[in-house]
Amino acid sequence: MTEGRATFPVEPWALTEIGLDHHSLGVHESVFALANGHVGMRGSFEEGEPIVVPGTYLNGFFEERPLPYAEAGYGFPEQGQTVVNVTDGKLIRLLVGDTPLDLDYGEVIEHRRTLDLRRGVLRRVTEWRSPNGRTVRVTSTRLVSLRRRSIAAIEYQVECTDDRGDLYIALQSDLLANEPVDSGSEGDDPRAAAALRRPLVSELAVGRGHRAVLVHRTKRSHLRMAAGMEHVIDVPDQVTEDMEAGEDLARYTLAARLPGRGSGVKLVKYLAYGWSSRRSAAALRDQVEGALATAKLAGFARLAEEQRSVLDEFWARADVEIEGDDELQQAVRVGVFHVLQAGLRAERQPIPAKGLTGPGYDGHTFWDTETYVLPVLTYIAPEAARDALRWRHSTLDLARSRARELGLHGAAFPWRTIRGEETSGYWPAGTAAFHINADIADAVVRYLHATEDEEFDRDFGTELLVETARLWASLGHFDEEHGFRIDGVTGPDEYTAVVDNNVYTNLMAQRNLREAAAAVERQPDVAGRLQVTEDEAATWQRAARLMAVPYDTRLGVHMQSDAFTHHEEWDFANTPRECYPLLLHFPYFDIYRKQVVKQADLVMALHLRGDAFTFEEKVADFAYYEARTVRDSSLSAAQQAVVAAETGHLELAYDYWAEATLTDLQNLHGNSGHGLHIASMAGGWTVAVAGFGGMRDHDGHLLFAPRLPERISRLRFRLAYQGRALQVTVTKEQATYRLLDGEALDVHHHGRRLTVDHDDLVVDIPPAPDTGKVTQPHGAEPRRRSRYGAE
């Protein structure tokens, strides 16, 4: 599925589609997706056509599939997991006379859809003239409740807009299972989702009055789900109604006579979803029917009010205000909104790389969650970050089992998964990327610093830190000459696989080991339960102290891994732009042995472990790796932006900020129709706060070093931190710190310690250092909007 670049009018609090653009239809389905972390619905039309991917998803609901290998090996996962497009409740088909409304036919007089970021709804207005000349206006408002975990609702209105007398219409409101889906697969592209044909087996179908429920189970993963619909109608006198329910289709049909211009029908459709690996079909049916009853009792207006209330509270603590670039302002808010939708009500389920917006990556969760998404949620929606970490904790037994299978101690968390088992079929870019264990530990530590959640520390956090530290202690070894080595691993850069002493991995493991030792000291009861001895904790401390960090003294830069700077350089000058991403055009054996970086690796260490580098080292390292990073991953631009800002390259950071934030709105990687890049969406917030705000939290103390690029005149953001609400406002010359709630807080501003309270604290910003120019590989320059838009 190749999609074109979408275009949207620039608005501060909305994203609007004007007219129907078939070329970017799949992208629009992704960006107009509504979700709450439990239920996700792509932004496809209620009428079902035109469509690219109709997807409706339940977090954690998947089907298994065998993973074939040309040559099997010990420790290779045998089963893959793929997110299932569950029963579609969005469908409300409209027949005008005997002609179905389909925007590919007839005449579209007006069409507009708007994602309202303040109200959390998708509104749509379409005026359409059928081939037989009758004209109707369709108005719909759709929501997936941010307060009621299992509920979605659609208000759908049809109005006659011509003067040709009585108009007969029919509405068919469906629950449709095993919907045919184009998975978006693109040949050999490993990023695309795997397709599953008819994964749901019917167990129960009930329909009566205005309500229907379908219950299905998966064939291999043995999960069971229920979908229910309930209707409330406002119609003229002459109507007929019918309800039918079968194995894969439940349909409520309403036929009505509209007596001329201005007359209309309103249908409110309430939807409820639930799934379980244990509960019976009858129990799930009852659960869904109960949720429908309470939603109907509340009414659509109340559901909409609740949605606005949740978002008012959210934006009060999470908004990022940008003056000087309205397009970027819009994009950052869209990104933050989708990050919220991905995790708010996940409630101890994973946050997939695509959220619940599409089938890309098979619906899997990766390290993106802990390294990109949770650092945002920790400071703006900490309860969602807590839930995501509790999900990781719930999979500890599977991670322990995987470690034992690999001959290791502690827990080896999976590179990609839905339920907790390893499902990556390619070892060098899968299991070998052990850094995910330290990424999880880093997210735990960040959450504990930001919230001081002692209960989480005792019940979940310390155990996660201990078991991941045990992994590093068994994976690495002490070497008399080089200290503590971690060999045979893959860092974030998937173009340099199975290497020794990847700097990012080693430094993140170092923090993991230190924090685990500190955790058992403050939680002696947990240490006793986990049988942590003094000798074991001392070994962690020693390993952290002696951690190997390769450095090239000749070049004056850190090696991304042992001998990386000795590898042959990639021939960027003779690599045409159309040959990116490299993994689709060159063999891995060639990529792995060259100095070419897929995504920020050592540069990301400069950000997340910035306390391990001097400023001069950061400047030298950033310049060296900037010239070798091709950003064939959407994960790269945000991290490069953060370090570019810190090292004085403010305009480069600004370009990368735009690239990260606009990845999906402008479909920069050509695959946004598969679902949104939630990590890149989170990157818009990260670059604002950690890049141009300079925020760091290495040791439980907030550090800021704000500076703005030329075009941005003012930046304002807010953080939740240790029970306080902190607001930071940055202009070219000054930063203003103020507490909106909570007791006084000590922070650092460009190395100066300050105490912030409820009065504005205004301090000057020193000029940016002059660190010289950096260059990028030919053809891999940042996607500057003026240039990219002209291509």
C-alpha cells in the first residue's frame, strides 16, 4: 500500500480533511483514528466505502501464526502474533432510494471531516447527490470514550436537501466480523503487517429490538471477544425496523420516508467491546450488554461532555504552546493527542508501536514504548505510564523463561510481542537487541523519579530492576584489560548487528545495574523475597563501575561499538535517494560491515545517558555520527533533534523537529496508511521539552537548558513532577519557571540551581555555543518542509 502525502489546513486545535483525496485515503484513516488504549477504530467512513483498511482493534487481542524458517536454530521463536481486525461496529450503510451512498459514485457537493483535539471526536459533514439526482446531507460525530473503557458511539444524521418531494432512505447498522482486509503488505517490506484470513470463529449471536451482540474466539490463540451495538432513533412517522443476527453479521435496518427538504433521521449507535482469555461467551455477552445499557442511559450528549472534560483536564497539564510556526503547533498537539489515545486506558496492556491505529508491525510492542512513549506519559499522564510498566511486570515470568532458554539469569524481555512472548523471527535485529531490558529499567527509574510512587517501587519497580540487572550480570563478563564487557548484542542501530560493547547498550545497562543495587537497599523486604545477596548487589556495582565504553583516541570520538570506526565507510555519494531505505535495496552483509547508521544509536546515548559524557565529547560524537546516519527509521529524527539542540545546532534541531512531528501528517516514510508512528508522534513533545527546553532527569533532579531556533519566538510547556505542576516558558532571551500546583521545587537552569514557587522566576538564557557545522550523508539530509513540499 503506497500512500501519497496528505494535506490539512493549519488549525491550532483540529485536523481537517476538505474534499476526498483518494491518493491519501489510508493516511487519513490512520490520522483520524480514535482510540482510548483499549479500543481503537480507524477513521474509515461509516458507509464502508471507499476504504483502504477498515480496522477495529482491541489492545492485546491477537491471533498466533507459525514462524517459518529456512533453517531453524535453537532459541528461535516458533509462533508469531498478529493483531486481529475485530468485529467492525463503525458501519452504518445509507441507501438513498435504492442507491448506496458511496463517495466514489454520484456527486460530492461538500465533504469535510474534522478531528477535534479538544473534544476528542471525529466530526463529518458530507452533502452528496446520488446518480438518480436525490441530494442528502450526512452529519456524523464519532467518539471512543476516554472515560468508559469499552464504549464507542456514533451520532449519524441524514437530511434531505433537495426539493423533489418524499425521499425514501434505508440505514443498515452493522456488526461485521471477519471483514476482508488489505493488510497493507508491500512485498518484502518487513515493516508491513502479516495478513490473517478469517481469524474469528463464531460462538454466539444475539439480536433483539435495537440491540445485538456477537461473540467470537480466535482459532489458535484461544482468545474470546464480544462486540455489541444498541440504537436510539429519532425519525419521522413512517418507518420500518428489523434486527437480524448471524455468525459474522448482526444488522439493524431502518427504512424511513423523509417528507422533503429539511426533514431527516437521527440514529445514535452505541458500541461496546470486551475480550478475555478465560471468561465464557455468556459472561462476555453479559458484560457488553451491561456496558451498552449504561452508555444508552447516559446518552450521547453526556458521553461527549465526559470526553471534553477528560481532555480539558489533560490539556491543562500536557499542552505545548509554540509561537512562530502554526503548522508545527498543530502537529505537536496532534501527536500528543494520539499518544494519549494510545495509552490512557490500556490498563496493563501494551502500547503498540502503531497504537490502535493500524495493522503495521503486526500490532507489536517494541522498545519504542519505554524509550519514546513512556517518557512523555510519565510527565503528562503518569497513571498511563504506570499501567504500561505494570504490563511489563505482568510478563516477567515469560521473560524469565526466555532468559533460561538462552542460558541467562534474570529476565530477557522480548524484542517484539503482544502478550509477552518473543515473536521476532530474525535474531540479529530481534533477540540480540538486549538493550530493551535496560530501556524498561530506564522507564521504571524515570517514573519513580517523577512520581515518587513508593507503592509501585515496592510492588513492581524493584523487581523489574532486579531481574533486568541479573540479565546483564549473566550476559556480560569481566575482562582484566577492558573491564565489564557485553558482547554479541545489537544496539538501536539495526544496520550494525551482533557487535561487542555497543555504547548505548552498555551505558543503559550501567544505569540499570546501579539502580537495581539502590533499589534493593531501599526495599530490603523485596530483596529478601527475590533472594538478592550482598555479593550479588556488589557484583552489579562493580560491573557498572567497570563498564566498557569504547573510545577511538585517534579520532577523538566514542565508537558506537568495538571497532566501529575501523569499518569501511559507506559510499553515500553514489547511493541514489531512491535506494533508501537501504535494507530494501542492499544485502545485510554489506550494510552490517560498513559505517552506516540506520537510526540514532550512540547519539541517543548522548541524550538518555548524557550524564556519562562531557559537553566536548557530545559535540565531537554528534558531528561524527551525524555524517553517517541515514534515518531509515522514523525513530531517529527526534533523538537527533534533541542532541542537535544541546550541542548548539538549533536550526538543524528545528528541521529534525518538523520531520519527527510531521512524519505521519505528511506521510514522510510512505507507510502511514499502515498506522501511525506513535514514537515519532511522541517525538514532537520530546523535542519541544528535552530539545529546546533542554530538560533532563538523570538522577531525580530536573535540569533545564532552554534555547530556541530562529523561527520560534516563544515556547511553553508543562510537566507533572513529584506532585507538582511546573510550567516553563522560553523566549529567545529568557526562561520563566513557575509552579502551578504543589510545593517549591529545586531545578537547574544552564547549571544554575533555582528554587521555583508560585511566582514567576525569570532568568536569562546564555547564547548557544558555536560548535561548527555538521553534515549529513548525501541524500539523507533532514526533510526541510519547504524543500520536501516541492518534491
